[in-house]
Amino acid sequence: MPELPEVETVRRALDARLRGRTVSAVLVRRPTFYRRPPAAALRALEGATLRGFSRRGKYLIAELEGRPSVVFHLGMSGRLTVGGESPHVRFELTVGGESLRFHDSRRFGRVGCPLPALGPEPLEPAFDAAYLRKVLRGRSAPVKALLMDQRLIAGLGNIYATEALHAAGVRPGRAGGSLRRAESERLAAACREVLRLGVELGGATLDDESFLDPLGRPGRMQERVRVYGRDACGDCGAPLLDTRRSIGGRASLYCPSCQR
Ligand SMILES: [Zn+2]
């Protein structure tokens, strides 16, 4: 699933390419994809001039001249491409002579959704060690689930939460409230650092159904992951374990040697 660095990579590419251009046509190709008919959201785009693209957490926002903005969520496998064909194109916009296509091989991506209440992002000043301590204090939920709760902290998903916990030396299944002060300080710094690196490297492209930017280019964060998608720890070489405690029904790898 695209997380903050992947969505930011998409935002930068689309903003550079399409800012100031006008949407001259909207074509819905696979309407069954939507939970609700997207007609209103797509009509809102027709004839609109793009002031640019912004982002909040994992949400991409098309800012329009003189009209309300339109929010996109890429879900698990959604992609936005300039040109580029696939069997999974759900709709396309003609923007200044280029085709902006929304692909989704599954059914979780959305357009025209409301922007929910979201916590601060780790790369913003509102997120610091004191804020993270407040989020974790007294909580029995796994620390990884708290990191991935977008209402508390916006932008982290499975990849970057897994990597931040490893960098901080904290096991994902530990209760949020069990972290000592030094651990939560390390974890806050690690959240910032993995996201900063992910943005710098253009996101993580981990497998064949994985992330590509709007021009079809892979990211490079996968070259730097120490745990996610690996069998052995990238730092010490120890075989990785999966936490027994279910965290959102997903794998939660950790290194039994580097993480306590
Ligand atoms: Zn290790």
C-alpha cells in the first residue's frame, strides 16, 4: 500500500507535470470499481484548471482553480500514471493533452472522498518525542498498531512502521505504554528518518504489484529496508521473526537480536 513517501512521490511528479493545466475530458472506463458512483467527483474535475497537487498523510489532493479540491486515496494497489495502459484503468482525465489514468487492480482506491481527521505527520513540527509519548502513554495496543493509526499519526503504514521500529530497537508487538522514555524518543526520531529517506529515494518498490511513480519509474527505498520483506535482519543477519500478536491481521516482522 502506498504510504507517505510513495504518495509524496506521486504528488511531486504530478505537480511538476500537470500544474496549471486544464482537465478537458473525463472518461470512466471501469465504473463498477467504485463503492459509490464517482460521477459527481469526476464532474467536479471536468473543465477545471489544476492549481497543483497537495498531500495530507496518504491522501493526494487535486487543488482546483475556483472549485473545491478533489481528494484521491490510492488504497492498496491504486496507481496514477501519465499515459501508461493497463487492464485496470478505472478512469482517465485528459489534462493539457496528456492522459492522467487511475489504475486499480483491486477495489480499494477512491476519488472524491472526504478527507478524514488525521493526526500530525512525522515530518511536521507538530510531531515530536513528546507527542509520541502522549500517543503511547497507558496504551495496551501494540506499538505498531498505534504508529499505523492515521488518526494518531498520519503517513506510516506497514513498511515504514516496521522499519522505524527496527531502527529504534523496539519490537512491534509491545504494548504502547510499555516503552521507556529513551525508546519513545528513539522511535520518534526513527519515524522521521525512515519517512525522510523514503521520500528522498522516491518510495519503495517491493514486488510486481508494487509501487511505481506516475511515469512508471520504481523507487529505491527497497534497497535500504532492514526488515520489511526480508528473511534476515539487514543489520545483524539474524533470521527475522513474525510477532505472534496479531496487528491488523498483517505480518509484523522483527529482529529478535536488534529489537527488544
Ligand atoms: Zn538484527
